[in-house]
Amino acid sequence: MSRISWRQVLPWVLAAFFVVGSLSNIVAPRSIFEEYLKWGYPHWFHFVTGSLELTTAVLLARARTRLWGAMLGCAVMLAALATVTLHGEYGHGVAPLVAAALSTVVGWITWRTFNERSRNA
């Protein structure tokens, strides 16, 4: 039986996180919709966020596009972190901070793997 490493699992766990986040933002229950309005975003902006998160998940799921997914995921989460920080909602910043950090780790692993393969080719 082959061993599965955390380096193989992490992108999938992160992709699942982004799928859940995208669905919450696209469906946008009243509480989420009202938070976007409170933060000064237009009434349709939750669709933008949800679409970017779903795109991130799709990109993370494929090894060829994983680096792009990691970069997009990090950017989306840093924007979310900036939003909640600017509005003093520090408790809401934990998930985006962790997701941005994990996106950075996935991006770094993907970059290293790509460079190692390029040198060995």
C-alpha cells in the first residue's frame, strides 16, 4: 500500500475549503450578504468572491494549475483579511490568515517540485 504524504493531501484540503467558502458566498445567506454591505461592497460582490474562490478550488485540484490556484487563493484570502482588519473584526481574520498561509505553503511546494523536475529533465 502506498503512503500518501501531507504534500499530496494539503492541496485537496485547501481546495475543499475554497469550495465551501465559494458556496457560502455564492448562496450568501442573509448574514453574509449583510456583512458585505456593512463593509461597503456592492450588493453583488459576494458573487465575485464566491467565483474567485471556486476558481481557486478548481486550479488547486489540478497539479498543472496548482501554482496559479495557490497564488489566487492567497490573494483572495489576503483581501478578505484586509477587509476584516480594516473593520476591526479581528476574529473573522483567523480563517483567511490560515488559508493564505496554507496557500503559500502549497505554492512553495508546487514551485519547488516544478523546479526539481525542470532540473532533472
